[in-house]
Amino acid sequence: MNTKALDVACWKYDRVAALMNGEVTIEGADASFHTARIVTEIFESMIRGQAYDVSELGMTYFLRTFSEGLSPFLALPIFPNRAFRHSAIYVNKHSGIQSPADLASKTIGELALYSHDAGIVAKGILADEYGFDPAQSQWLIGGIDFPMKPIDFVARPHPSDVDVSIAAPDTDLGKMLDTGEIDALVSADVPECVLQGSPNVGRLFADYPAVERDYFDRTGIFPIMHTVVVTRELAEQEPDVVRAVYSAFCRAKDMAAEALHHGMTFNNMATMVPWLTDLLEKNRALMGDDGWPYGIAANRPAVEAMLRYHHEQGITDRTYAVEDIFVPYLLDT
């Protein structure tokens, strides 16, 4: 059998480790794996120059590649990065923000992009659950203490009625939050002032694990941050290879989940995380045996929420359907 040479890029998650170290192989392919210092560098290489055949992309980065209903990429229902995002909303404790309603009229920083993956989910949840309207606030887009180049390789739209400014390249939104120069911050990454326990800052939802667990219990949505895409050409010309890519990512993820489950037998002594076994037991009780599912059926509500948020927040020109963005022969997964 002839093998297809594939360049595959993703960050070094536990759920892809078995792929990267060769324990899991992609049938019919000779795969070379690539990563980067930060995951957005992978996104940039894929979007600017289609540097890979298979690549992780943030959902919002992927959806910003659509023009007139088409993208050079199609997604596989693989979701290597997902996170609840009530915890991604930080506030200055002297700003008077006690609840989501208090965000109105405030200046809010946001990491990297207006409606970056964490931001689009946080805004969407705030709108759905608390009636939040981004147009009632002022937005400042920039970096935090972790060095990151400006995101200039995707479209950066926002609604005309939303006040959005771009911060200077050397701006640290985390420091501005700490000093009160901005009132709140939405960020996928935790700013240093929060990690260091500054008395000036906190989260909008102080008991965010309880709030996020309640959100999942009511909605069944585990928000999706990133997916895996292939070039449209590869999807059309090599369906067997693309199916094999999907299967291999699934096997690698299942191996990582099984390792965590098996570790519970030994009280997860291989990790330096006290009470990890208790956390895993609680997560399984809430989320079921497969708390990190791949495939369309298990993720349709989460994907549809993300697609709706993109249009509601002015990032896409329409609300795309699941069928518009995924490889068609994997829609039955």
C-alpha cells in the first residue's frame, strides 16, 4: 500500500501524546508532527501558507478564514482544546463590578483579538445567561505579560456599534487591570497579577468551578476552543487518509483518558496534584465516562453555540451550519 506523507501540527497536549510519540499511527500515512512555542504560531503558519496538511486551529481562527461561504480548510470533529470560560473573566476589585450587569459602561481588555476563542465563548455565555450586550462596554485589545505577536493573519471584524481599540504592542493588559486602568479583562491566559494573588484583582465569578459545573449540568455544553482542520484539497482527494487521521486522534485521546482512569487505582501518584482522584471522580459523575468527546453527535450543541456566537458578535457574515464547516463524510461520527 502506498503511504501518504502528512505534516501534522498541534500543541503538545496529553490527548495527542500517543500520536506524537508513535504509539498511535495514522493508517496509510507517513506522518511528521510539528508543534510551536505557543499554539497561535501553529495557526499562523497554517493560515498564512498552508504549512501543514493537518493542523490544529482555534475555532475563531478557522471561522475567520471563511469568505463567501467557503474556507480553504475543512474541520474534523476533533477538539484538542476546550474549556469552560466563566473563569476567563477578570475584574479589578475597585471597579464596582459585582455581577455581569455591572460590566455595562466599563472598559474591558481582551487578549489578542476581539472575540478570541475564550472571549467569544465568555461573551456568548454572558449574553445568553445574563443579558450582556458587548456594545454597552468599551474594549481594548492587546497582550498580557506572556510575549505574543499581534494577531494580524486573520480578519479582525467587530460590529460598528461596539467601541473597540487596539492597544500599543508593548501594552500589558494584566498590569492595566491591576492598576485599574481597565475595569475588567477577558483572557484565555491567566494574567500574572492573578497568579501572584494581587489584592486588586479577582474573577467575576469567584466560585467559578461551581458556576461552570452548573452551566454544564443545565446545558450539556463543554465549550470548544480548538478543532483540527485539513486542507480542502486533502479532504476531497484523500478521504481514506482523512478518516484515518480522525481515527488516530480518537485513539490517542482515548489512551490519555484511560491512563488517567487507570491512575486512579494508584491514587494518581504519578502526578503532583493532590486530590486529583477526587476531581476525576466528580468529573465522571457529572460528565459521564467520556467527558471529552470527539465526533459530531456528542458535540453538536457546543459547535452550534460557537457558530451562533460568531455571527451574533459580528465575526462571521452568517450563522454557519455544522454541515458547512466539517468534512462531509465525518458528519455521522
